Amino acid sequence: MYQFDISAGSKTELYRDLLSALDGLTAGEPDPVANMANAAALIREYLPDLNWAGFYRNVADELVLGPFQGKAACIRIPFGSGVCGAAAVSRETQRVEDVHAFPGHIACDAASASELVVPIVADGRLLGVLDLDSPSPARFDAEDQAGCEALMTLLAPRLLSPLP
Ligand code: SME
């Protein structure tokens, strides 16, 4: 059993503790699915006000659903489609305050109102994206973006082992 000491204080402290927990969970573990699964569980448990948290993987230049927590979701997203596809093509985080105003947004869960998608890059390769959905409009601010980008910077090199 894992136990984490995650601060209920400021957002800065929350992301600092999440980074430390993710480091402890994934250090020395080469299996990318296990690492994505634990990252999704950690994020969903400790980041408030989310209805979906998980990964899409870059499989031959198409985003394919990976480990996640939330409702069953769209399996394949072409590069360039939706918020995830925009993050994959631009390799830049997409922070969307109102998903209904985002051209081409793909609705996997009708509850989603805002979204944060962080590209995951290691060795110059796009490995996939982290996708967070919230039922609250404008749920994610610049500090959430920076915090989640730091989480993915830590995780990226730990997702490099090929699947068997
Ligand atoms: N809304 C995303 C699709 C994935 S689901 O939110 C889980 C998008 O527009 O890319």
C-alpha cells in the first residue's frame, strides 16, 4: 500500500507534494503502462474538481487511449483533432477555459466544461498527452499548467521502455 503526504494547503504545496509522490511511485519502474496508470490515479485522487484524468499515447501518429480514471472515453484521436490533437501537433499545453468554445472539441464526457492537455516529450519524441477534464468552467489556471507540466517532465523519461 502506498501512502502519500499531500498538502491540503496552497496549490504550490499541492504540486510540490504531487511531484514528490509521482517521483516515488515511478522511480526505477520501467513499465510505461504501470507508470501512466499510477500517475492517473494519483492525479485524480489529489487534484480537486476533475471528472477525467488520463493519457493518450502517440501510436504511429495517432493518439490512442491509455491508462485513465473516469468514464469510458474515445479510443482514437487523430493528430490535430480536438484539444488533445491540438496539443499533440503543437507540442504546447492547451488550457481551455470553455471546451464548448474550442473548435473541434471532442466530447467524451458530457460533464466536461474545461480541459488541460499537456504534451509529453522525451528525447525529442512526442510520447503522448496528459488530459485532465473538469466539470467546472475555467478550472485550470497558470499554476495548474506549470504544475502539470512539471509532472510530465518528470514522467516522460519513465515512459520510454517499449511495450513487450
Ligand atoms: N476532450 C478531448 C477528448 C478526450 S476526452 O476529454 C477524455 C479532446 O477534445 O481532445
